Amino acid sequence: MAQASGRTLYDKVWESHTVDILPTGQTQIFIGLHLIHEITTAPAFDMLREKGMDVAYPERTFATVDHIVPTDMRTRPFLDSQAEELIQALEKNVSEFEIEFFGLDSDKQGIVHVIGPQLGLTQPGMTLACGDSHTSTHGAFGTLAFGIGTSQVRDVLATQTLAMDKLKVRRINVNGTLPQGVYAKDVILNIIRRLGVAGGKGFAYEYGGSVVESMSMEERMTICNMSIEGGALVGYVNPDQTTFEFLKGREFVPKGADFERAVVYWKSIGSDPNAHYDDVVDIEGARIEPTVTWGINPGQAVGVSEKLPLPEEFSDPEGAKKAYEHMGWKPGSPIMGTPINVAFIGSCTNSRLSDLRAAAKIAKGKKVHPGIRALVVPGSAQVKVLAEKEGLHKIFTEAGFEWRAAGCSMCLAMNPDKLQGREICASSSNRNFIGRQGSPGGRTLLMSPAMVAAAALSGKVVDVRQYV
């Protein structure tokens, strides 16, 4: 008799949070933790008021402000009247509905996907939702984390549940070891390049293999963060000792005997050794090199030593032609040596302490190339404090980088940090869409924080391995 297949973490957490099967065939899922910010929430709260409804479980929702906040001058009211209206609306809503808020005056303020793990709000075995695409970040902890829209934010506020379709699960093994100068950002860019920006549609991505297992939690967060860029709504890593050590002692994590009991549960929700996967992909870590995007989506990427591909090499040659038209490159040209105007280190993908350390290691004792505008934006107030305790801010400022306060900054330019005209930006963020960084003509090259630092020093795309 054949042995029955085991279950994945996705199966276990999904089943334990299932409330009901709806007449539509969708599953009603309980959401354990809801994170909110200023962009997707105001209409959701207004919808509650229109129906005379309250927030069902205010203690399960936490708020911060990140997208629209200036990272240099934070004097209120903001110079941008729209930004001021958004933060005022959030302040009013969290006060009225008694939701804990980490505002600009809080030492816990920061990018929502940085502060959740930092405070220990994000824990294994949870379901988590946030009105932001990159909520998949939290999956690094063995969490099913869903990016949702405004109407779904309303649903979670009103009922603490969501109506969802169950996904298939694709296991992605990154095996072997990474070469020196290759980072988590390079790994996820290679995964998206290989599987495509829509390759994960209908899937949750489970990341594993020796490369992922040896990564720190912050590196795993970088990989899970960009799952959505590959079309996967969910990306996660099974919790292990690295996870438990990261969480121990954090503010919202159980303490003492309760922590030990929690670890027993956290271990139990990991994928079984004989778990069934709908697809399995194997990637050799040793073959990955520092990676740079050249086009207008994160799947349009090459290794730093490679030349730009021909449009006919793509399943969507018209999309590639559109990218070349916007970027102004010629197929067959090397990516190495591409000049830049701006260097941005930050975003929910790469603004944590380890990211800043990696960039500072490259920048130490050197100078930003003349004419390059270079920004370093910590992901949270706490990251900023810890970086300053280590003297990282001095390394950056002495090299010619601007050292800013916490926020989303130039990742999406819903704030004063924007590209101008046809500027080319070396960016540690997650999206290189047309107009993403604030200018319809701006051009974004995604890469690791260390690669951004190297580009800032050189004034062009270079191989960070010459600095390591």
C-alpha cells in the first residue's frame, strides 16, 4: 500500500485557519495579524462607517506610516498637502478604532514589512494580511502572508477574515553555496528571471535548499519579499533554529516557558519530509552571479558579466522591445559600465541592518563618484539607531551618501524622494516599472545594496566582487 503524502506548511496553516467553505467555493480564512499603513486604509475605514460597523478585533491590527513620509525634513504639516491628508486620516482612524499606531514620534515607526518582524509581531504559523504587495516578506518566518487590496482591508477590519482560493505549492530549492559577492537579492532576481514575472500565478513559493537554510532571517525576508514580483501571492521558508533565535526576546514574542511551547508548535507546522508539491524547481547557487535588471520588470535581468539579451530570446518579444525603447539600450550591449545618476539603498526589500552593513563595507574609506546623488534610507527608526551605534552613518556620510530617516523613500516615490527626467537609478528596491521612482522617463536598475554602493562609487554599473 502506497504511503500517503505529507503536508506542506501551506497546507497546515491554511487548514488551521479555515473558518468555512463559502458558497462561491472560496475558503473563509481567519487572519491572525493585520498590518496597516496610510495608503490603503482611509477608504476601508470609511466603508466601515458607512455600514455602521466596528473593527472586529482591534488588538490584532497594528499601524504605521511609511509610504508618504519625507525622509529628510519631517516637520508637520508636510509640504505635500495630499501626504498630510493621508497621515491625518490614519491618525484619526487608529484613534477612533483604538488600534496601536507607530507614528512619526514613535521609536517603532518604519516600513511596515520591516517593523513587523523587528517587533516580533510576525511569527511562524500565522496568517497575516496587509494592504501592500510586498506582504509576502513575512513568509520568511513560516507565515502565510497576503498582500491585499482596499476592499479586503475593509473585510479584515470588519470580520478578521478573507475569502480566498487555495493556491498550489511550488518548492524552489537553491542548492550548494553562493559565491562571494552574491547576495539574497541576486538569488531572488535569478529565480524571477528563470520562472518569469507571471510564473508564480496560482502558486505559493516554498523556498529551501542549503543556500536558503544557511541564510539569516533578513536574507530570507529579501527573497520572500519579491515573491510577488514572480507572480506568487505567497512565498515562505520553513521555520528552523535560525527563526527561533531571531524571535527570542522580541517585544511581542512569548517569553519563558510560553516561548518554549511556541517553538514546539512552530516546529510542528513545517512541511513534512514527504510533503507533496505541485512543482519542484532546483537552482544551483554556485552559478549565480551579481545580478542587475536592465528592463521594466524584475524578470528582465542579467548577470553583471553578461550582455543584454535579444528580444527574440523572450517568450514576449514585444515586451522586451518596449523595455529597450524605454531604457534606451541596445541588445547585445554589456550591462557592465552602464552609467548611473542616482544610487538608492533602502525599501522593504533591502533596508535592514545587514543590508546597510553590506553596503557600508563597500563604501568605507571611499567617495561617491562626482555628480552622483546617493541616498541611504534605513527601514525603521530602530534600524537607524542600531546603524548609528555601529557608526555606519558616518561611513556613508563621509563617502558622500545622504543619511535619511526611515520610510519607503525612492522605492515608489509617494514622497519627495523622486527621480528627475531620464535619470538612471541603481536601486536596492523591488520594482523597476516605468514611472515607479517618480519620473515617467526615469530608469531603474535593481541590484543588491552592495552593488548599489559599488555603482555609487564608480558612477556606473560595476561588479561588486572587485570591491569585496
